[in-house]
Amino acid sequence: MPHIRALFVENEGVMMLLAEQKTVIRELVAKYTSYQLEEIAFIPDMVPRDLGEMAENLLPLEFTIDVGVKCAGREEEIVASIRTELVSGEFARINFGIWLRTMGSNAFSEYKPDKKK
């Protein structure tokens, strides 16, 4: 089953954003893959603050999207499209990464908001 894992260090703002936007995220994955919304699971994965302090090179929010073989060969296109749509909405203010995994390959994209805003 395709699924989205949202890994983040315990943060009330990120938790609220994910709670409000989880269906939007699933809709984007459905839009750019050949899966139906009902087939896509959303799994929040919160790291407690004390363990987050031990982590290294962890973004404030990391999406890992597992989609299997149906999207093989289109990883870069799909991850770029999802990233573009997320940053045009509520996610524009947070540093996040998207890792799209298929059976054949992987693609990754990171977004960092402009500190001047």
C-alpha cells in the first residue's frame, strides 16, 4: 500500500500543520501518481524533543513517500511537482524534505523558506 510517513521533532506548530494538511498531502500524492486517495496512508512519526536533540542532520519535517513500482522512472518529476504545490500553500514557512521511494529508484527535494520574510 502506498504511504506517506511524516517524520518531525516534537513541535506543536508542525503537528497542527500536519493535522490540517494531511488530506491535502494525500491528494497531491494521488494527483501525481497512479494511486487513488483511498489507497494512500498518512503516518505521522513524531520524534520526542529529547531524542530530537540527539539527532543530526534532521530537517524539521521530512516526508518519505513510498509508492512502489507504478511510478518508477518518474521520481524526480513527481517529487518536484509535490514540492512546488506544497510551497505554494501552507508549507512555505517551514524547512522540509520530500523523499519519494519507488522499487527502482529514489528522488529527494528540500525546501528552505526565505529567512527575510
